[in-house]
Amino acid sequence: MDESELLRRSRRGDRDAFGQLVARYQAPVYRVVRGILADEAECEDVAQEAFLRAYENIGRFRAESGFFTWLYRIAVNEALRVRRKKASVTAGELPEAEAPRAPEEDGPTLATLQRLLGRLPDDYRAILVLRDLEGLSYQDISSTLDIPLGTVESRIFRARQELRAMWRRMKETQAR
């Protein structure tokens, strides 16, 4: 069944049709959330919450953008909400010291990238996850985050610059 038929049926309350949409988008939604949050259990909860919110609001989906864009927006917003809430709770705490690691010669591993992404501001982190991990087009990112295309371009540029600078600083620290 194609997506438009699944959406039509979902709007009429067909849970099986919505279940097929969940099955289709479960992995990409989880990856987006995982790019923003570190804790796996928390990621599963947030992804589940995103689908629940989508189900509750499927009647409001206007199809001005694709369903996946709308769903990604819900997932990103939910992940950022959880991240901000968690940050406000731990605002006064000092970060834990990281164990020394051997420098990575050829480039960062996935674990290192996730650690560095975790240190980026939310706007930068979300945009890099959508573009570089999920491969969304600039236009889809613009729709997902509800920001102008020029803002997408400039944030991606600045986020990549910041990530490179963090990588260099980490390598310099490890080399000492």
C-alpha cells in the first residue's frame, strides 16, 4: 500500500494502516533521535513518543510537506525537548572527566562523532543529524525544522566548522 493510502486510512482511525507507517519509518526516526540523544533507552522512549504524537495529530497533518518530514519534525522537537529538560536538571553539575583515548589517525569513529555531536548546540546537532546522518535534502531540512533554506545552509556550514574545530582540539589534547 502506498503512503497516501496509509495516511488516508490512518486519518479514519485505521490502526493497522498507521502501524504500517510506523514500521516504514521506525528505523529512520530512531536514528534521528539517536543522533540527538545519547541514552538508548531514552531514544526508544522519545521515538515511541514521536509516533504517539503523530498518531494523535494525524488529522492535523496538512500534507504541505511529506509525511516523513512532518514525522521528523515531531521526533526532532521531542528529542530536543528531552535534551533541554535534561540539560536544565544537570546545569549546575560539572561534566565528568573523560578517560584518555588513543588518537584516531584516519578520522573520528562513530562513537567519537556521537560524543562530539553531543557537545554541539542543539540547532547545530539537529541539522547535522538530518543532513549528514539521514541524508535529507536542504529543502526537507528546511521543512522539517521550519526554518528558511538560507538558514539551513549557514547552520550546516557553521556546525561543520565547529565540529572540525572540536575534533582538532580533541586530537591536540590526546597528543599531549
